[in-house]
Amino acid sequence: MPEVIIKYEKPETLRVLEDLSKSLDFDITLIDTGSIEEKEPFDDILVPADKNADLSALNQIFTGKNLDARKLREEAWRRAK
């Protein structure tokens, strides 16, 4: 199975990835990287999201396209090599 390492600064990023993992069928394994130096916070503007968002509305975009998430991931990995 292909693996990807994602480095992130903000805890919100992990929460987003966890939500995506449920919809896109991938696993998350956390790796302890030891102590991380304190860095200054970013000046990003955070827009609060609806935690109960209904992703089924995206079905309209992909309906009838005969797409399979697993096949798309496998093809993307083959192209990236």
C-alpha cells in the first residue's frame, strides 16, 4: 500500500485530515517526531466550519462519472512515480 508523510503545524490540520480519511477511505498513523521547536503562529484567517457538514451534496458532482476512489488513488500513485 502506498504511504504519504504529511507534516503539519496546526492541530486543525490533523482534524481536517481525519474527517477526509472517513470520506476518502484512507488510514492515518501518527508518528512521534520528538520535540518540535516552538514557532511563531501563522496569521491565517480561520473560517469556522460546520462540524455536521453533509458531504453528500458533493455526490452531484461525481454522479455518473463512474469513479472509484480506490482506483483513482492507485492511478495517481502510478502517474507520480
